[in-house]
Amino acid sequence: SFLAMLLLLSSCSNLNEDEAKEYIENGRVFMAQNKPETAVMEYMKAINADPSNETALFELAEIHILQRKLEAAVRYYKLAAQANKKNILPHIRLAQIYTRMEHLLDARDEINAIFEIDPDSITGYHLLSSVQIKERDLESAIETLSKAAAIDSNNVKTFVSLAQLYQRTNRKSDAKASYSKAISV
């Protein structure tokens, strides 16, 4: 009887996942038709069917961003991050939002989470440099982007950002070298 109960629970779980996938697909169709309100309802149904479905949580957060509903977006990005501790994307989005909102300590927390998942995340280094720039710590931002350049010597954004920082700190030859590197890449 215990085994029968386990089988029943696992089949319910699979049904819920399948049901959630169907609602997610419907939500995507509605987004493609530019019907975000209807899409939101489909994603909510997916989450009701499978509350820890990271895809539904993340995509719902993305819709809330498009609708300029930041508080709701933050909530669902956080839930998506909890649903899969190894998923870096919700942390990236949260760091971007917090940086724009000038919630720099929260942004730093999310950036730390990014580096816990991927210590060599170029996006993490770019986000950290953005926070440092907002903190008016241009030297640290230069140091951060230099680390990113050492990890990935083919990232154009890194070299363009470095060049701009060098210009702001009146280091013309360094700026020129960074722009040249960006062009050569």
C-alpha cells in the first residue's frame, strides 16, 4: 500500500508538470500574439499546477518587466531563483533591476549569488562594474573589468566599457588601447 501511494504521488507530480508545460506553451502563444494579460493568466495556471516550475516563474517575471511591474517581476525572479539554485538568469535580472533602482546592496547580493554559481561570469563582472560606477568607484570598476578581460579576451563589451572608464579617468593611452582591442575583436 505504501508503494501504491508513492506511485500515485509520482504520477500526480508528472501530470502537474505536463499540465504546467501546456499552460506555459499557451502563455508563449499569447505573448507572441501580444496579449500579455492573457499570458499572465496562463503562467499563473502553470504555477498553480506546479509551484516550483522555474520556467513559468522566470517567464512570468519577464512579462512583468515588459508591463513595467517591477515589484511583481522581482517577486517571481526570486521564486525562480529558489526553484533552481543553479540557475544564474534570475540573479542577473535581479542585479540589473536593483542597480537601476539604486538598491546597490541588493544588487551586490545578487552579484555574489551569480559568482557562487559561476565564478567566471563575465556578465557578473559587468554588473559589478556597473554597481561600482554608481558608487563612484571608477578605479574598482576598471579593476573589475580588467579581471573580466583576463577571463574572456574576446568580449567587445568589456573592452568598450574599459575604454570609456579610462576616458573618464583621463587615461587616454589606455582608452585608445582598449578601443583598439575592441575593434580587433
